[in-house]
Amino acid sequence: YTMIEKMNIGPMVYLKVEKGGLKGILFGTGSPYLAVENSRLQYVKAVDGSSYFIFAKDGQTGLKNNKYQNVVETIYSDIVYDAAGGFVLTATNIYKGFYFLNQTVLLPRFADVKALKGGQYIMVKTMEGKWGYVNSSLMEFFED
């Protein structure tokens, strides 16, 4: 490996490694947690205390939680953590969606998405430029 870095995530020890420009995460024992095949690998500790990994492989970005589950499919051009609580999902067609920390996914169909403090609501902008709100149960609120 060209880089090995210890990561403290809860009670477990993880090693972030890099080899040939690709990144991965190993358990402290050396067995793979995230295979060394990712061009991007970012650890995120969310506002609710949960841990996530944003990873990119072959130009597609996904999101995994620390329970070994893909919580967002690896189909996005970008995923960015919003400090208000949640992740902005950008599709290859530039539409934006959102992953709420309650595990609800708003599929990308908006021009812009911004989380509001607390992470229960997001502000969304339609492709026509109209602003509204969506809550973590995916109810939409727009002025008529």
C-alpha cells in the first residue's frame, strides 16, 4: 500500500488504505470492509452521530453506512454531505435529490436542494425555478 491511515470510528478500528491511486477500508484485522477499488472515499460523521462512507467507483458515487449496507445506490455523479443533516444526491443528468438520515430517499428531480437545520425538511427548487419544501416523509409543500 502507498498509504495506510488508522481511522477511529466507534469501538472498531479501521484502516484507510490506498494502492495504485485507489482507496479502500480494511478492518483492523486486515480483511476488506470496502475493497481497494474506489477513486473517492470520504468518511462522514452525520449530525445524528451515525457514520457513513461516500465512495466513487468507475465514475459513479454511492453511500454506505457503517453497518456494511449500501444506503444509496452507486449511480450518482456526486454525493455531498449537508451539515444540516443528510446528503445531496446529484444524478448524471444534474438533477438533485436527497438522502434523509431517517433513511428516506428523495430521488433526483430538482434543480437545487438545501437541507434546513434539523434535517427534517429540505428546500427544493424545481426546474422551472419555483421554490418549495419537502419533509423527511417526502411530503411536498409548494405555494400555488
